[in-house]
Amino acid sequence: MAVTIDGPNLKIILPSIGEYDAQADFYSEWKEWVKLGDNAKFPPAFDTAGGDPVGGGQSVAPYFFLRTDLGWKIRAPEADGTVEIDGNLFPRVPGQEVFEPPVGAFTVLITSQVSTRAVLVETGTSGLTPEEGAALAALEARVDELWRMRGLDAAAPVTVTPAGENAGSIALVFGGDGEAVTTVTRT
């Protein structure tokens, strides 16, 4: 849906209720708008992060930060209903509002679907003690190993032979008589 960008008032105005994509409907529309006339004279509406390739055909999830620190807001549409935002849209200053209510007596519910990929949890600010952070890191390492050993990591296929399993640096050796008792040992 094409949004309206009001540079003098630092507003991105939603035309109707419905679904919007943070990248396509907000960020990309704003980039195209900046190219028109003298719209580049207005403060930037967005900062971005992510999109960088990390190998294996994957990239860091894109994040779009509305420049709330410069006064930009997204105005809800003049209609009753729900607006669904898909994508990583955040205020430039944490805690500041991204959205403002519509003009008129309308009730708009705004929901947001964000990606959990590449979200950093800092142990120093997350409320976890250093010990809890270390325990969480150890648990994440174990889950990663289970993921790889079950063959769920496409970049590290599991090789299974009568003698054992191997997934990258993780090797399991099968022992016992192979009929009544099988012993699995990590090497």
C-alpha cells in the first residue's frame, strides 16, 4: 500500500487499515520519495542495519529504525480496524513511540511481527548475572550441537556409519555388541 510522506510535518501517513511491510511500504517508499523534487532537504526518516551477507546464502536480518529522535512518526489511518506491520521496525530512541493516533475518533490496533534472527542479548544489560549468561551460552552450545547431530544444519550434514556418527567437529562412536547393547560415546 502506498503511504503518504509529509516532509514538513515529519509524518508517514497510512492510507488504510491492513498489512504493511516495514521494508517495502515504509523504508523503500521513503527512499523513493527522497529522490523527488527537493524532498532530500527534510531530515532522514530512517536508519537501517543488517542485510549483510554472512555466508551460506544467509544474511543478517534487516532492521529499520524510524528517526523518532528527529521527530518522525507514523500516523495510523483514519479508519477503525487493525494495522499489521511485518518486519523489524523500531524507534531510533528506545522507548519513543513510532506511531501516533489517527486524526478523528477512530480506533486502530497496531500489531507488529518482528524477526528473532540475529537479536543480540547482552548479559550485562539483560538482567542476567554473568553466571546466568555463561549458563545460557552453554545451553545454547548444547542446543546447537543437538541441531547439528540431528542433521538439521544444511551446512553440516551428518555422516552415519555402522561405527558411529559425525557432524563436523562432533563425533560419536558406536560400541557394544550391536544387537542387544549399543553404547554411544562422544570422542
